[in-house]
Amino acid sequence: MKKILRGRVVSFISEPANADDLSAVTYIEDGGILIEGGAILAAAEFSDLDTTGTEVIDHRPNLLMAGFIDTHNHFPQMQVVGSYGAQLLDWLNNYTFPAETKFVDPEHAERIAVKYFDEMLRNGTTTPVAFCSVHKASAEAYFAEAERRNIRALGGKVLMDRNAPEGLLDTPQSAYDDTNELIAEWHSRGRGLYVISPRFAITSTPEQLEMAQALVAENPTCYMQTHLSENHDEIAYTMSLYPEHPDYLGIYEHYGLLGPRALLGHSIHLSHRERSVLADTDSVAVFCPTSNLFIGSGLFNEERIRKDGIRIAVATDIGGGTSYSMLRTMDEAYKVCQLQNQNLPPLYAFYLMTLGNAKALGLESDIGNLDAGSEADIVVLDASATPAMALRMETVTTLPEELFVLQTLGDDRSIVETYVAGVAAKP
């Protein structure tokens, strides 16, 4: 059966050129999104849509927007969010690795997968990109739960064969075999897409990175994700393990892991050469502001990265990040930019969370906008969700101002509903 979601429709058609570039946005004051079979048939003036025999769900006066996309997070780290007092390497050893060892138990992985997707949908995220644990069962639980909910989800088991506890180590061969089996089972099945996931150079031997290189070459429609230049101590340790390479990115470059489907989490402390290589290979630098602030890793130089022609995505980085909300994430992104005398306007922030992240994944024909033919992943946003927001909204007169209220004051309470393939799905 067809349905129409009625409300104020907002959809990005391009990257905003400046803070007031409303030409980058389609905005319909009394609009409707016509949905059938999980896809958008049209987004138009409500008065122009035929409502005959169609269910109308009235969300006025709230905003209707493409569901948020979170391009870097760790599904096994839900129980370490908000862990106190450590820089990156200590944080991994003291909190993350012990938590991830539990995912050898399929029942634990299945339980956390349910909780994970509950939080994604509660916060309006309809497409996550996740690192699972080293255990094959963790990726199976992740994809199975995503399939049960019909969510477009990207992810993969991490590859780790050194510098981690025994219970978190695979081997180059087992990593290759497990990943191949997972790709065969889950990649392009339903709405799932597989991401080949060497955690970072510290936890992979050269032999394992060679296996990752083979996996990437043999599976060109899969993605690749890893971590890059998050923390000064991490960089120093990495280079002590790979002294023959010119820099951190040079390791991934050597093993053929870069390209349009490569997602490099953090990418904070980059040399001129590294920035040039990222741009030349069309790889994606993933900005994880809440994590970078919480762990004290540094400030992502958004302006320089963008001016150097590097593709940018944004992400929560749960559990180094401290919120599942992309709204909270972009509030922190704004502050990271402010600290560097840069600016992140609300139109650009919402572009990044939707169409920008979709373009970073090469999925802009499917998600990130409300075009006819797109998948009907939609979030309903209330900028007056709390008393403080409602009071602030009494003085708001423009769409960018309203978006900034959502960006700075909003959280899961601002998410009225989350639609996955046209079905209401917020827990």
C-alpha cells in the first residue's frame, strides 16, 4: 500500500557553497513524501500528490529529511562508551579489547546487535558503517540483525594478528578465509554491504596487510575501512613497526588499500604528502569529532582537508565517541572547527550527515536524499522537542537557524520517528 508522510520536506541536492546557500536544498513548507514498496515515488507539494487510497501520516510541523548516515563506529564497543581517563592506546588496552573478547560468544554478539540497531534508529541513523570484532560470529550477528530490520548496513570483522590479547587475534590466513566467507554470505544480500576491515597497522603484520590487499583486489565492490593518524603515540608506534614506509598512510598505500571505497577513520595528523595521496586516490577522511575530543587525540582540520580536495565523511565513532546521535556529533564538529578559527554552518553539517556521507560511500543514488527512486529511509525532526529548544525556537525565522538549533541542542528526543524502507522503526 502507498503512504504519504506529510510535513516540511528538506532534501539536499548539492554541497552548500556557503552558510546561506539555500540553492543546495529542496525545501517544501507543506510537502509530502510518497512511498511504495520501500522506495520514494515522489517528494512534492502535498497538494500535488494524489491521496486516493493512500495512507497519510501527518508529521506537521516537523521536518522530514533523509535518514542520517554514520560512516565509522564500533558495534562491539557499546559497553565501553564513557570509559574514564585514557589516551588512545591505553583506552584500547584497558577498555576496548577486554570488551571485544566477549564477542567470541555468539549469544553476546546477538544481544549487543539488537541494542546497537535500537540506538541507531532511536537517533535517526538509518545507515551505519561498523567495525565488528575479530570474531566471525560478531559480523554474522551484525548483518543478521540488520537484515531482520531491513536496514542498509555496512560492516565487517576486524583483521588483527598482533599487539592485542590472545582472544582477539586471528592469522593472515584465517582472516582471509573468514572474510571471504562473510563476503560470500552477506555482501549485497538484502541491504547489507561488506567492508574489509584491517583495524589499523599496529594490529596487523605485513603478511596480514598483504591478505587485506588480496581481499580488496578480489572484491572490488566491497569497501575497506581502517584507522589513520588518530594520535601522536599511535603514529610513533606505527612507524616503529613499519619504518620502511614514508609515513602512516604510506603503509596503506603500499598495500593497495586506498581508493574511492576506502574509509580512513580520524585522519587528524596528516603530512602534506599524506593529504596529497588521499586526494589523488579519492579516498575518504572520516571526521569523528566526539571521539577525538573525548580521547584527546586532536582536532580534525576540516577546512584544510576540504581545500586539499579530500573527500570528507562524518561519524560518531562509538565507543570512543560519546553519543550515538549524529546531531550531537555535528555539535562537536562545529566546536572542533571553531577552535581552529574555522566554521561549520548548519546547512553544511546536515548535508554531511545525509547526502555528503552518501556520496562518500558512493550510495547517493540510494540513500542520503529524498529523490524519486531513493530508498525510503527518512527521519522526522522536531526542533522544539525539549522546553529549552521550544523557547529558543520562538525566535527562529529561517531554516538554517532551525537546523542549528537541532545541531546544537538536539538529541534522540528530537527524533520523532525513523522510517526504514518506509516503515516506522524507532524503538
